[in-house]
Amino acid sequence: MASPKKRRGRDLLQFIAYSVIAGFLVAVIVVPPVVGAGSVVNASMSWFQDLPDEISEGPLARPSTIYAADGKTELATFYEENRTQVKLDQISPHMRNAIISVEDRDFYSHGAVSAVGIGRAFFNNAMNPGKRQGASTLTQQYVNNLIVNAAEQNGEDANATLGGNKNYFAKIKEMKLAVSMEQNKSKDEILEGYLNIVNMGGSNFGVEAAAQYYWGIPAKDLNVAQSALLAGLVQSPNTYRPDEHPDNAVERRNVVLSTRVR
């Protein structure tokens, strides 16, 4: 794992890089062509600095339980999001490796955002607009899940925060929040948060609830194949649900099994 000093330096460079991106986007989309270059830079940097750099990490929705008058006998449990939060050391190493290998194989070596990933996605999307690629790191995905959760908690339209619906400005906001998060949290803390919030089919959120729902086991006991299947769900939770679309789930699981952590 990279040292805190190296990570801070890397994040600073990335922050500067995305400040430049912010300036470019403002220049292209917002500022009229007749405005001078100096004004564009000042306006875009001010806009970028005014973006929020903190995001609430809770509370996350959990099941509610109704008890009898004795306070001990459970009568019913109901939920909109089935979730049981666990610590990272309560999650199988196979699960941790599977999610990193398929979603962000360089998670522990790059910063909050990946310049290489963005460059690759930009080139691919320009050449193959029908087969678009994303470039979000696990940290960015965690931030996006927190934004979705906050929108739902506030009674807002969470669909507006999802990847395919986000505009450039929302994406840059996500990047800034991700950079700020990595300046204040370790990679392990971010991975733990991500594995507790992400949707894994239907009303199952987080790996503990998913492991219990699909196999009746805790997340710490997930084997390689089970971990790969759950990691594959992240891309499209309902398309790859093993209880509803077993063939899709196995196909996606095999894709995950073919990847590896660098």
C-alpha cells in the first residue's frame, strides 16, 4: 500500500489535473467564446473551488424489527434496503480481491481518480460511442453511492445521480469529493464503506446481507466462486441476480474469475 506521504503528493497532482479539466469544461460549455482566456481560468478555478469537498457517510438504511411487549421476541422485520454493516476483517479476502480485480484493479496503487482510466475511457468512447466505458475508481463509486443514499434519505430523485444520467459538472464534483475522501481516509476504510453500501441485487445492499440472502452464510465465509459472483453483480445488480437470472450470473462470475488484482 502506498505511504500517506506519497498518496498526498499524488492526490495533489490529480487535484491540479482535474482543476485543469474543470477549467476546460467551463470554457467549452459555459463561458462564451468571446471571453478572454484569463477570465475563463479565473471563473473556472473559482467555480471548482466552490464545489463541496465533504459528503455525509450515513446513516445508511437498515432493516427495522418489531418486538413483542417483552422486548425480546421478534415479531417481524421489514426493510427497503436489506443491509448489515460489517468491518473489513469480517469480509472474506476472496470478496475483497474479487471486487478490486473487476472494478478497480489498481485501487491500492493510484489515487482517488485514475488519469489512465479516464484517458482509456475517453479514447474508447470517442472511437466506440456504442460501447461506452466508465473510468470511475472504487473511491468515486463509493462517493456516488453516498450521493445516491443522501438523495434517497432527503426524498430526492436518486436516479439523477446515477452514472448514465450525470453531466460533466456532476462528474467533476464526484472527483473532487473522491480526492477529499482519500485525503482523510485509508484505502481499507474506503473499501469497507463501499462493500457495505453497494447494491447486490433487489433489496440486498452490502456483501453481508447478500451473502446471507443468497447462501445463508456470513461474508467472512464467502469462497472464490461466491465472491466472484457477488462482485459481478455490481455492474448491473438485477441483470446478474443468481436467483432470477442464473445463466447471466454465471457468465458474469466467469468474467470476474478471469481478472486479477495487480
